[in-house]
Amino acid sequence: MEEKLSCNVSIHEEELSDGTKIFVVEAVELGVGDFGETIDKAFDNLKNAIRLLLEEAPEKKELLKKEEPLMITRLFL
């Protein structure tokens, strides 16, 4: 049986100096992130980054075995 891994992901939109908008995504537990011109592309890039990280540091899989999500919210000041 394949082990289930999951992570909490934060996502936000940024504008580059040339006006191009991108989506930045970060795997909260791992501190790894990536970006893309669409949300789908950003998530695909993040999945690849996570796969590469886990190949180099397989012990980090332990951080992704939690069933409970971390609550991510926005705090207005």
C-alpha cells in the first residue's frame, strides 16, 4: 500500500518588475516553494520541488504524514 503524504500549502500572487503576474506557492512544513504563471503550473512546479527534496532528504517524509491540516488564515491589522 502506498503511503499517503500531504502538506499545507500557502499561495499568493506577485507581480514581477515587468508586470507579469505569477503565483508563488510554499509547502509550509518543508519550507520549500516554487512559482508559475498559473496556479496549476505553480502546484506542478512545487510537486516537482518536493519530489527532488525528498529524494535528497527522505527523512523529511515524516513531516508529511500528519493527517491534520494546519490552519492558514489572513490576519488584518
